[in-house]
Amino acid sequence: MRASADLLMAALHSASEELTGKGVRFEVFARLGESARLSRDALGALERRSSREFGVGCRVSGGGCAGFGAASGRGARAGREAARIALGAMLPSPDPLPPRSVLGVTGTSLPHDVPDGDQLDAVLADVATRVSGGSHGVKLVQARILAGTSAAALATGEGFHATATAGGTVMELLVAPPEGPWRHFHFAAPVVSDLDPATITERVQETALLATRGRQPERQLADVLLAPAVAAPIVEALARYLTATGDRDREVRVSGVWRLTDDRLGPEGLLPLQWDGEGLPARRIELIQRGKVGERLATWEIAQRIGGRPGGAVRPSYRHPPAAGPANLVVHPAASTPRSTLLSRVASGFYLAAPAGSVRVDATEGRFGVHAAAVALREGRPVAAHPLVELRGSFRRLLAGLLATGGESESFSLSCAVTTPSLLFHRLEIA
């Protein structure tokens, strides 16, 4: 980790030297990412891969123009190249860089190293053995585990410096029940030791055996209970929709059960950090609360234009300038309601247990759709299984229709981190 820090500092120093004296305000961002990926197939064959990526991105502003440039590589050379590209890319634009006065002071986070490959393999082998060795006939098709860490540093020409490290582990399983379609499972945790093989196996075997056969239901509006694995990508899609639409949905009806935050500083959620993508101190951003849509995620430039509060910037990589978007979403349970109690509240509806594909979004119409395995419920009891249903709806109905939340929050590493309990909605469309 010390060598990584030296590379980051060399990149920042060389880029700053290149930009100093050029009559521009500037920001330099460097990131080093390391990951280890292991995969096991049904026959137990093991594949190992590791990767390392280093790059620098620079933003410059001056004379009514702004530019961005990025370069991959190690240390000082990449910093100089990114700075030169940014200067050459300047076009007429408002100044996008936050002033030094709003950046505050940040500390240095503790190192977060990639786990040893043997440790990852031991966890992966344990889960694979448990899943395939159960008495329910569930077979493992493929198991993957990915552990990664990234170190980032940011500096401005006005004397601001910040560093941070982050990391996490993701396990994915593709399993085949005795009949019906294969099922994909996703588990995420800050460190590999938080992935408990016994808990994972129980969840996989329980869910994989649900809805293995049956017919497609008639199109209808029904109460729907979403398991956390189904709720998470929908919550992310909702947060991105609210970010993109601005004030359009500020006056819509919102259930008082909703409380959705981008908990950037933590301690809740999968991926808290000390500062946002532009260096502003991290804070909790209330996206939905008290029966209304709250803050809009915004970069410094957007916040100045709309009169909002900045702090919602993210950097997907060093190759892109900061953009407004969610980072560490948390749905806060309104009450710790057991899943059995939530199921009993469904007089006529569906329990969606496992997703089957990504969420599709029509931003123009404000609608979404996702496929999932489902169980039909009557008075809280299962009456039919449906291997594949489509859940459809508008984001406005999603905002208004939340009836209750469960108490079993789970975390997922999607395009951002999402932590959510089960969510019970009133009258969404099932087809």
C-alpha cells in the first residue's frame, strides 16, 4: 500500500507542475485499483485472474473555458500526459471546479488490501461444496468471487489534498434447481470474512427451489413483496431517475414509509467514503423522507445552476470527470418487520424472490420493468409458482405505493452500493 501511495503522489505532483503557471484553476485525480477474481465451474476447475489499473484525470478551467483529460499509466508520466490533454481540450464552459473554501479538510483513510488468493479460494470452495452437496438437488453451475481495493488521491491548484481507500468483496453463484430455469445470486460485503458460507448456502437453496415451474400469470395490478435482491436494482434505478429528472417529481405523492438516503459518510451501507467525487466532505443526502422527494444529487456546477446543495458527485473511473449520481444508497427500514409478517399482509399478490436480468428504464415516460421469479399469494399463503414474471410500473407509483419494509437489510454492489430490506408495494403491474 505504501508503494501505491507513492505512485499516486507522483502522479499528482507531476500533473500539478505541468498546470502551474498556465493561468488555469485545476484539479488532479489519480486512482489505483487492484482486484483478484476466482471462478469455479461445476467440475471444480478453478480459474484465477488478477488485475491492476492506474490512471490520472485532470480538470482545468480559466478564461471562460474548461477542459478534461485522462491518461492511463503509472506515476509521473501519466500525470503530465493527462494535464496536457486537459489543456488541449478546453472549450467555452462555466467553471465546474468547486472553490477551495467548500472543500474543507479531509483525513487519510486506513489501508484496505486485496485478500490473499488462498483465502478467497477457501471461501469459494466452501460455498461450492455446500451448495452442490445439499439434499435438495440444487446443482452449482458456476461460482465466482471478486475482491478489490482502490486507492485514490485528489489535489487542486489551490492547495487542497485528499486521499482515500475503499474495497469490497462480491460473490456470484449460478445454480440449477432440479427443474426450471437457472438462478443467479449476488452477495456483497466490505471484507471477505463477512461472507458466511452457511448463510449463503441456506439462501441459495431456499430461493432456487421457489417457482421452478408454473405458468405465466394474467396481467394485473397486485400487491407485491420484493425480496432485497429484487428491490436493490429497482432502488438504484429510482435514485438515478430522481437525479436525472430534477424537479419534475418534487410534488408527487410519496409514501411516508419511504426513507432513502445516499449515506456517503456512513456508517450505514456497503461503501462509505470521506469525500465525494469532487473533494467535498461526504455527508448523508436525504433523497426521500417524510412523505416527499428530498435533495437532488448534484455536482458543484449543477448545484450552482439550480440553487441546490452540492455533494452528490461520483467518479466511475479516472477516465471521466465527476458526474451527479448515487454512491452508497440505503433504504432505512420503517420498522423491523419479519418477512413472515409482510407475507401475511398480502391478501392477493406476489412475492418476488430472485431477479432475472437487469432493470429496464424508460426515462421519458418515467417507467421501469424487471423480470423475476415469483410466488402468487392469497391471504399470505403461496397458491402458485411462476418461474418468470415481469414487474412493471411508473416511478411515481413506486414512490406512492410503499406499504412496509422488512427488517433483513442486505447489501449489493451494483453500479453503486445499495443496502435495502424487503419492500412491500401496493398495486404494481404484474405480467
